[in-house]
Amino acid sequence: MTHEQAVYLELLARGAATEAYDRPVLLARASGTGPDELAELERTKQLALRVRAELEGRRRREAELSALFETAHDLAGLRDLDDVLRAIVQRARSLLGTEVAYLSLNDPVRGDTYMRVTEGSVSARFQQVRLGMGEGLGGLVAQTARPYVTDDYFRDERFQHTEAIDSAVGDEGLVAILGVPLTLGSQVIGVLFAADRRARVFEREQVALLGSFAAHAAVAIDTANLLAETRSALAELERANDIIREHSGVIERASEVHDRLTELVVRGGGVHDVTAAVSEVLGGTVEFVEERPGPAARAEGHATRDGDDWIAAVSAGGESFGALVLYDRPGLDPVDLRTLERAALVTSLLLLARRSAGEAEQRVRGELLDDLLDAPDRDRRLLRERAARLYTDTDAPHVVLAARVDGAGAGGETDSAGRESADRQRLRSAASHLAATRHGLASARDGGTVLLLPLGPGETAAELARQTARHLGGALHEPVTVGASAPVTAPLAHPDRVAPAYEEARRCLDALRLLRRPGEGAAAEDLGFLGLLLADTRDIEGFVERTIGQVVAYDRRRGTDLVRTLDAYFASGMSPARTKDDLHVHVNTVAQRLERIGRLLGPDWQAPARALEIQLALRLHALSSAVIR
């Protein structure tokens, strides 16, 4: 081995630049080396350059293969499709050292290919371009499934140029473009590109490298798609499981509410029990409303939606009792909907049962009161037993009340079909309910109703009459007039007192109607001297006490003469001047006495009706005083 050959080996060993291989030849020529030796040295140089090129190529291929394997490993670790596509484009740009890299995917529905991911791109138009099959370099690659390369795109006539594609490529400023297909089997799914904004010749090794990379990328894309489909399938399966679990829960709730509703029917529960059970099972608020449901809610056996609420009509035999309303549940499972409808059916059955029981109790209460009014000579022991079954304390003081809807006839007329009017039926129902709640009796009679109700502690007949009028009027939403008798002590011990008490109550009722006081309740004590005439007891002392008792008591306590002054005042035609002459006192004294009387009797004591009652009370008081003396 010559010295010059050793120099070239040293250059190869240290990886010198290409220009360094010319130096040994130049030095030999300068030193006067002969032609044969220079030719041999030139051959050694060329051989060394070929060895250097081969070594450089191997190092490059080794680096490319290493980068390819590294890229494949990285792609295998990615699971999200967007991450995979971005990694593919970034690696392609890095491996080929281009300014721009991008990837398009085929759209089987539209039959074209569209830009999916770009790296190094600055043009918005380029990033959104779509290519028809066969259009532009990318469209040709997608159509033929073969790689294509051009060192000057706009001068290359192999491609079908279109204004849209050329404008997008021009905006991006691309000149040299390499495109390779992304294939799965025989199917092209897209195109991978590497491009520069200057003229460039892509070598065969670079085309092969990008093609190998595209093969890995296609597999990674397919894997990501499969993973996405798998995740989607798992999500669908999870949703299906959720639906199954939810459906199972709904069925369990339906079974639970069925059992609870059955138990309610068996043990005779109420509407409140039904709504509480359904509210708990459906996880919402269910309420029974008595208002007549609208047309949409009257579908037989079906619940209908009203905004965010659901309404299930409660009806039977064409009669509407109201509705069950489930609030704030716009989305309702069909099984839960059937549960609400079933609850409405159970509610109608309970209401029918309650009404039937109530009607039976009304009949029993009415029959007992009818016997007290019409057959007082019946066996009192049997009457007491019947009253005890109705939880009626007939040993307490009771009041007989006569009630009538204002405007109803006084007799017992019926309509042309032989039925009682709707007003009378409603009054009878309301009166029966009131009698049941107050442990009394009620019956229909004389075009109205008659009630026998116990007096509460400290309660008077007049107060009970007013309460009854307000209660019945509120239930019917129209005036109900009520007349009351004086208290009847132990009516079952003295059944013969009930009928006269009813007559007294009717007279009070008629008096209220004559006085044009509809919707009021009153006893004889409320009607002044008219009540004195109407009452069977003729309670004269009570009338005097209610009318002028305060004046009499004042005279008794103070030793004054207000009663005689009051009598003289009326006898003189309500003239203070003549009154002072009759009493032989000063007119100022008369005025002071009348002022005191006004404070005791109230400001309306000189009104005609009140004055008449006071004068009658003065006469009765004088008569009773004379009798005592």
C-alpha cells in the first residue's frame, strides 16, 4: 500500500468532506509526480469516493430505517385517530426534510378526497381544499393507487389541473410535491404528501421511504379506526346495559307500585295514600286535583302530557272525579306512564267505594233522623243503638237546623224527569258530609235538608246556624240559608221534641228569606221580637235581656232611672222636651240619660226596627215586673 492510498483510507476513516479527496492529487501533481503515478492516484481517489458514497448511503438508510421503526413504534402507541394523523404528517415532514407535509383522506360518500391534516401549511384555502378523483397530483394518486412526484407542479402536464386546486397550491407556494397512497389491501384510503416551496428532485430512495412510512401509517389509521369503532361499540353496549338496568328498575318500580296499590285497595286506603305511594315510586310529585281535566286529559285510560306535567283522568262510567297530576317530568318512561294510569284507575275505584260507603251512611243517618221526625214513638232503645253505630252522642244538647239553597222552592217539587234538582242533591251531599264530620244526622226534607247537630262547648244555636250556613255555602259556592231551633236536650231521650224543633227551625228559615237575608244562619234569638213570635219556647225573659238587659242592669247597679226615661222618651214621640216635662227634670238631664242609653244599647238604638224591639221589650219588662209585685 502506497503512502497516497493510506491517505485516502485515513480520509474515509474520519469521514472527511468530498473536497478533501482532491488534496492528495494536487499535492502529488505539485511535487512533480509522473503521469502513471498520477493516473493511479486518480483511480484510488475515485475508488475512495465510491466507497465514501456507499458508506454515506448506508448510514442514511440506517438512519431512515431507524426513524421508520421509531415512527412505527410511536404510531402503535397512539389510540386517538386525530393524534395518529398529526403524528404521521409530522414524521413525514421530518423524515424527508420538506417544508410542508399533509395528508388527505378519501370520502366514499362524495367520491372525492379532502385535506385532513397539514404541517407547515399557512394557507387557509389550501387546508380546506377537496380534490375529485383524478384531479391534481393527489387526486391522481388516490385514483391510481401509485406514487407520483413532480419537481415543478405547475409545469407538469401529467395532472388534471383545475382552478380550485391550482389556486390552493399557488396560495401555499408549493413547487415540488411527492404523493404516495395510503392503502389497506387493495383499497386506497388517502394520500400522504411531502412538498417544498422550491424546485427539488425527490430521489427514488425518498419515494420508497415515504411509501414505507405510508404503509405503516395506513395500518396505524386502520388500527385507530378499529379502536374508535370498538370504543363506540363498547359505549353502545354500555348504553344498552344502562337501558336494560333502567328498564329493569322501571319494571321493579312498576311491580312495587302494583303491590302497594293492591294493598291500598284491600285495606281501604284513601286518595292521599295513592298519591304518596306513586310519588315515592316515580320519584316525583303526584297530586290529586278535583278540577275537571281538559279534553286532552279525558282520553279513557290514558295519561296525556301538559307542558312538563302528565295528567291522568280519574273517572268511571263517564263521570269525572278529577285527575292525578305528575309535576315536572317532561320525559317519562312508558312503564312509568302505565303506572300513573294504573294509579288513576285505582283512585277512581277508591273514590267510588268511598262514595258508596258515604251514600250508605247518609241513608242510615237520614233514616234515623226521619224516624225521629216522623215516628217519635218508636222504641227508644233501638233508636239509641242505631245512633251508637253512627258514633252520635244523642245525650248532648243538639240543635235542629233547616237549610235551603237560596232560590230553591219551599216545597218538595221534582223536575220533569222525577229527579231532585242538582242544587238539592249537592246540598244534601254537603249536609250529609257535615253531619258525618260533626257526629250528627242529616236528611233531605221539604225541598232542602234538615240537620241534627250537637252543640260544642260554649256554642249557641245562633253560632251553629251561622257556621253551618258558611260551611254549606262554601261547599256549594252559592248562598245557603239556615234556620236553627232552640237547643234540644238529649233528643233520643225525648224524641217527641225533635219535630217541633224542626218546625221552629223552618220558621226561622222562612223569616230569614222574608227579611231578605239569603246565605245567613240564625236562630230565634237573632230575630228580635220576630224570633219571639216564631220560637216555640216564647222566651220572654231572654228577649228582654237581649234587648234592654244592659239598661236594666245599669239601673239596678247604680240606682238610676234609665228604663223609665227610655219609656217616657218613646211615649213622648221621641221628644226630649216633652220627656223632661213628663219626668219633671231638666232637659239637659234627659240628654245625659239618652247619651248613656246610647252607649249601653249601641248607636243604632233609635233606628225604626231596633226602636220597635226596644219598646216591645219595655212593655214586657213592665208586665213581668207587675206580675212579680
